[in-house]
Amino acid sequence: MNILAIESSCDETAAAIVANGCNLLSSKVASQIEQHAPYGGVVPEIASRLHMENLAPLTRVVLSDASLSFDSLNAIAVTVMPGLIGALLTGLNFTKGLALSLKLPLIPVHHLRGHVASLYLSENPPSPPFIALIASGGHSLLCRVHSYTNYQVLGCTHDDAAGECFDKVARVLGLSYPGGAELSRLAASGDPSRYKLPRGIVKDNPLDMSFSGLKTAAVNLLHNASQKQENINLPDFAASFEQAVVDTLAPRLIQAACLTGDKTVVCAGGVAANSRLRDTLTRLCDEADLSLHLAPREFCGDNAAMIAAQAYHEFKAGNFAKMSQNAFANSEI
Ligand code: KG4
Ligand code: ZN
């Protein structure tokens, strides 16, 4: 069962072919970071235009990389939500054309389910039910994955996403967009207890999160120091900030599992590439006797392999797109 998937929800154009939801045959990502970096963030129209240019060539590349022809495909999959609407529509319309001309079923995939499905590409894939922490540039949420296609949200951020918070603070530090990974590199040699930064707590639901207070406190600390011409130790600051994000994310995954009684937990999304988060989760899950699955680093960021992996399960559940299928900027998982 070979599925060709396309991902174009933000600033990466990606295509991949995965067999049976777990065997990766080819995966390519055309990053647009260079084109968006001068603006300090993603420019939606530039993203859509670049997707238009990249989709067809990238599809040819994955087919030839997998030594397959269109004839050997069984279905086409595409991210239809959530994301930048223009960007999503480029991928959706491209795949509608492909599915129609090749007479293949088209499978609509939720981007965040795709992030979780990156785990199914790992050597030791988890099977539902499990608790998932998804932390990316646009979203931070905790879900119970009842089955491959049945998700229940247990908690989410009330304001910024974890990755968004990383990127904003990195930008104020003068690091290039998207600064999460670079900030993390800076933090590696720093002392995480040097600067005091707040941990966001949301009343009512202990599994909900907030990052805007941390973001503001971190930015104010830098601005105040600069006004007073005080020196900030950058690695120590980066480590203190990173620790505050990790202290918000990691214990909630453990707490969610304690509340539901699940013994398997997973972490996925761009921020799941963060070493401090991975190390902390490993330690906490060990102490709590939970089985932890971390998304393979190569599939933490946006890619189409994870979309193809999820599409296999959507296919089995009978979730197909019609030619009237629309894309959605926001959508429940
Ligand atoms: O999942 P993703 O590729 O795109 C979205 O769906 O948003 O996540 C991108 C986010 C960015 O905010 C990026 O800065 C962050 O993931 N990120 C990291 C690291 N690598 C990527 N954040 C912290 N530490 C990292 N090592
Ligand atoms: Zn993503």
C-alpha cells in the first residue's frame, strides 16, 4: 500500500512515499527558511508562491528516489488543516489534480495527527492508546490518542505555542529565524538556574499551558539589561529560558498519563527535537515508570513522511476527500 503524501501547511514544501504506514520509501523537504528569514517570520504569500513552484518537481524527485512510477501508487494524501490557508490550498489543489488524473483516492490529513504519526516511522513504534504531547511552532497540546483516528484533547496552550515562544525570544537575541534550534545550541553550555523566569500556570485545568507570560518576562529581562547597559550571559539566559519551557511541557505529559492511567506517552512536533526536553522526559518517564516514545529527530520538523504514515490509518478508517474538499486554517484534531 504505497501512499504519496504532500505537506505544504507552512514554510516547508514536502513530499514523501511511505509503504503500509511505516516503511519509508522516500522523503524530501524543500525548506523556505532562507526566503522568509529576512522578514523574521513566515510571509504567507511568499510561502504559497514557493509551494506552487516546488510541488511538482519535488513529487518527481520522491518518485524517482523510491524508484517508483505513478502506477505503483495506491493513494494520495495531503495536509488539509491547520496551517496557513493559502499554503494549504496549494497542496490540496495539486493533490486533487493528481488524484483525479491517476484515479486514486485522496486522503485528507490533519497536520498535528501527522506529527504524532512520525512516531510510527520509528524503530519501536507505539500503538494507541497513548498520551501525546505535541509541541510545534503553531501548537502546543496534550491529547489522548484513543485509536489511530480518534483523538481527545486533554490540555492546550491558552496563548502562544512553545515553538513560537522559542522563536520570539531567539529573535530578540538576534538569532536568525526560526531561532528555536539555535537558541537551544546556545543554551547547551549555559546554567539553567542563573536567571529567574516564570512558569505559566492556567487555573481550572492543570494540563493547560501558557507561554506568553514567560515570553514577555524573557523579552523584558533582555530590554531592561540593555537599557541599564548590564551584560547578560547569553548561554545562561538561553538555558534558563529553555528550562522554563521544558518545566511547562514535560511534567504535564506525566501528569496527563497519571490522570488517565495510560502507561505509554509520546512527544512529537518541532520542539520535540529539543535535547533538554528529550532528556527531561526520559528522566521523568523513567521515574514514573512510563514507556516514552520520542519522535525521531529527523521527523520532528514538518515533513510529508509523517502525513503519509497517518494517511494509511485514515485510509483504513475510510476517511477520504471529495473533490469539494476544502482546507482550514484552524481545526480540532
Ligand atoms: O512542527 P514544526 O516544524 O512546524 C510547525 O508545525 O509549527 O515546528 C517548528 C518549531 C519552530 O518554532 C522551531 O523553532 C521549533 O519548532 N524548534 C525547536 C527546536 N527545533 C525546532 N525548538 C526548540 N529546540 C529545538 N531544538
Ligand atoms: Zn508542524
